[in-house]
Amino acid sequence: MFENQQRDDVEALMKADAEFRRLYQHHKELDSKVHDAEIGVLPIDDMTLSGMKKEKLHAKQRLQRMWDDRSHLIN
């Protein structure tokens, strides 16, 4: 996530915005768990995995909106 943005910019936003930081960390945790489930390391049922994927997508969308809002303020 945010691969196309400057790492320094992402880190600055995480330092400045506690909600962004919390959501970013939550997304990373979900991403790791989903990956582990998909490769069979984390045994969970399909319904739980589906819910985790939806939650991860929601977090990503919220992060992107926060990023876009920040960009509009700077430009």
C-alpha cells in the first residue's frame, strides 16, 4: 500500500495523524494474516477469511481517502 508514494511522506503522515497510523498498522496486520491464511499457515475458515479481506479493503479505502484529503491540503 502506498508503494507509489514517497516513504518519507507516508511516515510523516503516520507521525502527524494517530488515526492514520492506527489504521495503517491494522491494515498491515490484516494483510499478513490474510496472506498466512491463503498459504495455509494460519488455519481459518472461509467465512472468517472473507471477513478479514473485507475489513482489509475497508481499511485500505479509508487510508486512501485520508491520503487524498492530505494531498488536497498541500496542493
